[in-house]
Amino acid sequence: MRRRLRELGYAVGRFPTGKLNALVDVPGVLVGHRTIVEGDRLRTGVTAILPHGGNLYEEKVLGGFHAVNAYGKAAGLTQLAELGTVESPLLLTNTLSVGAAWEGGLRHVLEQNPEAARDRDTVNVIVGECFDGWLSDARALAVRPEHALEAIAAANADELSEGAVGAGAGTTCFGFKSGVGTSSRSVGGHILGCLVVSNYGSRRDLHLLVGPDAELPDEGPEPPAQGGSIMIVIGTDAPLSERQLRRLAVRGAFGLGRAGSFASNASGEYLLSFSTAHRLAHRTERDRDRDELSFLRDDSRAVRDLFEAAGELVQECVLNSLCVADAVVGRDGNRAEAFPHQLLDAVPFLRRN
């Protein structure tokens, strides 16, 4: 039976985890998956992350993003960068299904908001992607808008599934089966949570994860080594501004480096972040010209610790995605083996818990 990193006796960093050690530890955050498996041909799906369970279009949250290497086909990020708000579920899927997932997310928002897109108001749906075409027939365009809607409908506050689920059903990392990984930290009275879909690195890069002295397994079948990707979503209940949330996402990239990524040419590394501390109304009263929001100071101990925790959080998420995922046979008989747990003894920055 495959187990999470801490269940195997290892831990990352110095901060305690949240109750479930998952993104859903952030109060109000919901996560859902829709996994599509059909014979050996399809291994794909959609993962939905809802910063809160209400109407995100009417009650937006602050957000930011950082691209380490913007080799990707994500949707909705330019408006996120410009306005700093999240107004739809965050959807993750495979590269060729961004359009279908986007439509599903749009239909969800339009159903909740009958007046949206009737005048000058439009909708910004955010979709991230990883290419799963080695284990799944990406050209089949199997993901449809209803699958995104099903992932949104399935979102709940107890979702702990990892490995080959949702958007991670067909992804690999360092040539091994990976997928979804999640973790959380309790930092100075605030919760910081993260969910990743890992899909980067080849076997020849494995030393970057486990260190130069590890006894590496024999090379096996794996996707072509030209690229890969990872989608990282960080959420918190700490009162951070959109600028600070972008900075928080940048700090998560240091954890990705500890997890062996060097952002190869054709590998897209995206980090999205959001805070549930404030909700911004889509429309305000005519005589109200300002929102008065309170944020942590940049030079506070709380922000310093959140920045530190973001790195250890991302590393643990990647390791969870590898530790939990089992071997999978997919398209044309392509097989991704399970990550050997014995390699954890050599991974830098790990400690026995």
C-alpha cells in the first residue's frame, strides 16, 4: 500500500502541519477531482480548487501568481496579474483540455450569476495545465466542460486524495508515476496550504531530487525528456495583499528547486496563490468608493515565516505526489513505475519524524 511522506516516517521543515496536512486545512477551501480512466487509453481528469464555497464572482478573493518558466497554456493569468483577484474556481487539467475546462468553469459562474456577461461585466476563469500525453491519449480530447463542472460539484473540505487522481491521473515526475500532492503548515496562527500536480523531470535528473550519493534504480520506460511541468496552488487565511501573494508564490519556487526542478526549456512551472482573509464585492454601493483592508506588514515575523514555510510546503507536496502514486499502465502500453520509497533516505532536507 502506498503512503504519504509523513506516514513513511519523514518530514520536511520546522513548521507543524495543519490538521489534515492538506490545502483544505485552510478554512473554507474546497477541493474536488474528476478522474477519467478508460481502459489503457485514457488517464486524465480535472481538479477544482474553490477558495470558498460561496459565489466567487460576487465575493472575490485576492490572488497572485508567479511563473518560473512560462512554457504553458494556462488561462486567466493576465487578468489575475493585473487586478489581483480570483473570481472563479481554480481548475487544473491536461494541456489540450484547457478550453473545455475553461468552458465548464464559465458555465458554473454564469449559472450562479444570471446578470454576468450581459453588459460590461465579463468573467475571468483560471485554468492551469500539465501535459499527460504519455499515459493518456491527449488527442482524444476526453475532458469535456461537464467534467470540470463535476469536479467543482465534488469539491469538499475533506478531500485528501493524492497521486493518480483528477488532473494528476496521467502525470509523471522524474520518470515515475506522480500526480496530485498536498500539504499544509500552521504558521503563527495562520494556515498555509498547497496542492500541486507534478509532471517534471526525467530519470537522468533524479539525482537533483535524491542527491548525488543515492543508489539510483535502473533506468526504465519514461516520457521523452524534452520538458514537463508543474502546477502549484498555495492558499492561506493570512491577510496578504495581492502583491504579497505574488511574493509568497515566488518563495514557493525555492521549494520546487529543493524538489529537483531546474525549469528546463520546455517545462512550465506556475505558482498560483490566494488568501481567504478578505472578500471583495463584485459591485459596491454608489456612494462607496473604497475598500478598507488590513494586511500583514512586509517586515513582520508572520510574513517572514510564511515565506519560509512556502518552500518546505511545496517540497512536501511534490514528495507526497510521488510517494502515494502507484504504477500505472496507459496509452500504447506505456508504463510509469511507482517511486521507490527507499530513495527517501537520501533526499536532502528531509528529517525523520
